[in-house]
Amino acid sequence: MASRRRMLLKVIILGDSGVGKTSLMNQYVNRKFSNQYKATIGADFLTKEVQFEDRLFTMQIWDTAGQERFQSLGVAFYRGADCCVLVYDVNVLKSFESLSNWRDEFLLQASPADPENFPFVLLGNKVDVDGGNGRMVSKRKAKAWCASKGDIPYFETSAKEGTNVEAAFQCIATNALKNEPQDQTYFPDTVDVIGEGHHHRSFGCEC
């Protein structure tokens, strides 16, 4: 089976509606940003091929709806995740205060084998807005939250400007790889459905 040489890394992006989850994913996969906001209904995913050492991996990035009425649709998508990305808007305090709920809900629904050590990465998005003057959550506060949850890697990003997006997803991919058992090399048919966003990237992680 030729396709078993490629491994699928499943990454889930969670956070309140409007924090920029879809924009972050599109900026990373397609190098595009749109000012038009369209709420994600249910869940969508994009794929991107990444190279680590001498192996090729396909990162499948799931973007789930932030609205509460759609959260129940996400349960099936949480299963089998290798890394969970939590996103908040640095200018909206409520989106930061929701992070613990998103994290807890993910662990409940995904039921990972080792919840204590499951890899999360936190992104504080929209640092570009109003030159940072409208910021409601300090970097210090975000890092303190990360430390309280087992030293989660933290990045401040701007999906619009592309700031730190590449570095953040390099860290996400590396953490997903650490979580993936070596003997579970597989490449589900579902990934072939999506034709856009296939790029080869080589990376290392500073996180």
C-alpha cells in the first residue's frame, strides 16, 4: 500500500465565534486573508503537506464553528485529533475567558488516551487591530494561563498580517507528530476530498 508512507496529522481549531480561526487556517494553508466574515457552519477542513526530516505528512486542519448552537456537530470531528489549537482574540476578554471551557469540552469529547499530556497550542489572534491599543488580554496573562494548564506553547498572531502564523503551525505540527504513535501510519480516504491547499513545507519547531 503505497499511501501508508504518508501520515495524517489531525488538528482541531477551537475558540469563540469571530476570533479568526478560519482566517488563521486560510493564511497558513493558502496564504490568503479575507476581510469578509463568514461564520463556519458545522466544520470544514483544509489539508497541507509538510515535510519533517525525511518523511512527508499531511496535516488535516479542522475548523469548527464557534457558535454554541453548532458545537454539538463538532463531537465526531474531535475524535482522533493529534493536537488541539485554542484561539482567542486579544481584544475580546470574553474569548479569553472561554478558553478553559473549550479545552475541557475538547478533552471530554475527544477522550484522548493521555489527557494530562495531550498537546494543546494557544494562539492570541488579532494583535494587529488598532495598533494594539484595544488590547484587553496581556501576553503575561495569557502565558500565566498556559503555565497553569501544563505549559501550553503560546503564540501571538495576526491572520491578516500573517504575523507568527507559520511559526505557530510549525509548532502545532511538531506537537501533533509527538502525539502520533509511530505504528499508526495511515492516510484516510477523506483527505482526498479536498483539493485546495496542498503545499510542501519543511519545518522545525522552536516551541
